[in-house]
Amino acid sequence: MKDTSKMLSTYTLGHLELSNRAVLSPMTRTSAESSGKATAEMARYYARFAKGGFGLVITEGIYFNYENSRSYANQPGIADDEQAKSWKPVVEAVHHEEGKVIAQLMHGGALVQHEDFVSIAPSAVAPVGEMLAEHGGSGKFSTPRKMTNDEIQYVIDSFALAAVRAKEVGFDGVEVHGANGYLLDQFVTDYTNQRTDEYGGSTEKRIRLIVKVLHAIRAAVGLDYVVGVRISQGKVNDFHHKWAGGEKDAEIIFEQIAQAFPTYIHTTEYKAFAPAFSDSQHTLAALAKRYSKLPVIANGKLGEPKKAESLLENGEADMIAIGKEALVNADWVHKVKEGKPLKPFHHQYLEPIATLRKEEYA
Ligand SMILES: Cc1cc2nc3c(=O)[nH]c(=O)nc-3n(C[C@H](O)[C@H](O)[C@H](O)COP(=O)(O)O)c2cc1C
């Protein structure tokens, strides 16, 4: 790809100067200590992507309170200062390679694959689908307990505290995981949210928790810190879900989010370049840009550089996040720049389990 490509051009995200618009998509690898501390191997793993040219690295989803936010065994956490400190070598390793790194903060809600606590969710609705084999689960999810209003407030507060810890250990920003079927997305989704209070019912009410979380984080970290939010229709346990209100829902969701002053929105779809709804020509990324007027990261099957470049060229997105292709091409950016062939990704790579492979941290 030519040096004049948009993908390879610099980009300023908030106050962050990024060397290009290629982003490592967040990917859970369940390779932390059982205590939730990040490891030296994880530091080397994340640094590889910065070394391979990615201007921005987003970490896997990190749980942020001990009570009920963790989804997976060996998922990393940032629930206290000890866990936060364990991320310092990860941050330093990425910075050493001249990359930037954002911590993704995640609450699993009903999608819990261990037995350490009873899961909580907007309503006591059993999740559809099955536990994720690549993260060590099998069979149906348990039915969660409906959250009290105090528990909702506690989640908001613990998101904000975790963002402060992330800032203190040197992360360049945080991303709120509002996508893929986890807690915040369970609030957005009509069939998992049957509440009749201020958090349930209309689309405006179902997006309210995300808006409150973003406000709380912004108040805690200040105006100049990068705070993003990830949004999707599909879920890890329900790939094909679509928002019932189509483009009107997109308008409400992205407009409401913009009012909470995030720095960016990160949309993820199975195919980011395909129209988001059957009766609309627009991609979800384009709709996020149109209705929020914020910078947008687009994700979903964009490992093919021409597809990624065309989304940027058309003004549908400002940055592109690469997931699975990056696992087998940590130097994706360098390869694209030099016109070298990319290794194809095969799902066997994550089988039987998605923990880090030796070659990823050697
Ligand atoms: C092993 C694995 C773990 C993932 N974990 C997360 C995660 O922690 N947080 C998240 O937002 N998305 C997660 N995802 C989704 C990816 O970020 C990305 O959206 C998805 O792989 C589609 O992008 P791609 O087509 O470029 O792979 C994960 C994907 C994979 C393959």
C-alpha cells in the first residue's frame, strides 16, 4: 500500500498523536494469573503489535470489580491497586515500541463462565446461546439475578474508579465495553432488558446506563483523557441480533452517547463494510459518525487492507481495528506498507482454547 494511504497516515485522537489509523482490536486471551494480575508474557504479547506497526493497541476486556464483573477464569482485572500495578509493564512495553495503549473495561453481566458468584443482569433472563469453548466454557449459561438500583450505581462507580486506576498506571485511555452481549449491551438489548424503571423500556432508557457510565468516567478522569465506548448489534452468544428500530435506534443510541463526551465510538459488526440494516445502505460506523459527530473506529473483517482503506476513504470511519488477522500477523501494518502477503487466519488458532501461544510472547 502506498505511503499516501489514509490507513498509514497519522491521526490525532483526543490529545493522542497516533502514528497511523490501524488499531489492535480488543481480544480476550484468558492468560492472566488466577488472581487477575497481568503477566510478563502479556507485556511481551501486547508490545509485539506496537512493534508490528499498530499505532494503537486496545487490551482485552478487563474486569473491574471483584463482586460480579468477571466473565472468565484467568481474565485480567483492574479491580484494585495490586491488579492495576500489574499492568504497568504492559503499558511500558507498548510505549517502548512507540505505540499507545488503551484499557478496555468490561463487565460480563449474565455472561459468566465460572462458579465464583451468581451473575447479575438487567433482568433475570437466561442468556441465549452457549458458553464460549475458546474461553473454557461449555453448555448453557446460568440465569442471572436482576440487578438492584444500588448494584447499578455500584457498577457505575466501579467503572469510574477503574478508569482512574488505568490513568494512574499510564494507560493512554480507556474503552468502555458496551458491545458483544456483555452487561452494558444487555441493558441496550430489548430481550435481555425487561426493566420498567429508568433503565428499561424505550431505546433512550436502555442506552441510559452506558451514558451514565461515560459521564461518571469523564467526571473522574478529566476532559483531556481518552475515553471510548464500543458498541455492536451482534453478541458473542447471538451473532445475528439487529436493533429492532433500525436506523432510528442508531440515531438515538449514537446521539445519546455523544452527549456524555466520549472521545470516540468503536463500532463492531460481523462485516463492518456491509449495511447495518436491511432497509438502509449505511454501515454502523457511518451511522455512528453521522449521529455522534465523533471519531469512529470501525471493526469487523477488515483484515483485507483494501476494504479497510475504502471505509477510511469514504469517510465512514477514522480508524480501523483488526482482530483475528492481527493474531497471525502482529506486523500487519508493516506488511501492508511493504505490500507483503498476509498470513490467513484459521479458527483452529484459538482451539481448543484461546490462551496465549508461546510464539506470541517469545
Ligand atoms: C479470541 C477473541 C477474543 C475477543 N475478546 C474480545 C474482548 O475482550 N473485547 C471485545 O470488545 N471484543 C473481543 N473480541 C472481538 C474482536 O475484538 C473483534 O471484534 C472480532 O474478532 C471481529 O474483528 P475481526 O474480524 O477483525 O477479527 C474477541 C475476538 C476474539 C477472536
